[in-house]
Amino acid sequence: MKPVGLANRSCSKRSRPTLGLHLLSDESGQDVVEYALLGAIVGIASIVTWQLLVTTVGEVYGAADSDVQGVSACTPNPGGGGCS
């Protein structure tokens, strides 16, 4: 197995690719970059979903709390009188 690198390549101008072309054709770190991008997208989607969930739960809880407070303000009289 030969080591991979620029040192083992021929130094003639015709056979030596430029560094930019070499980096564009090299796919050795592609998996890591793809997984990092996928992780970033999942993380951003999770943050946005969490913020929407917190807002929705807060609104539902606030509405339920208002309803309970409204019902508990009217306690019936044990003597037979009710709330009007």
C-alpha cells in the first residue's frame, strides 16, 4: 500500500494538478461533512419545533387556566343559592 499525498507525485507541470483541483476531486472527508450538515439541519429544525411547541403549550395552558379560574369563581351556596 503506497502512502497517499502530494509528495509521491511527479513534479512535472503537466502531471501535477493544482491544489484547488486536487481538493475538488478528493472525496475522503465527504462523509463527515455530509453528517455534519445533516446534524446541523436536524438541530435547527429541533430548535424551531421546540420554540413553536413551547408557545402552543403556553397558550393552551393559559386558556385552560382562565377557564378553571372562571368556573371556580362561582361556588354554589350550600343553602341552595347558586351563581348567577
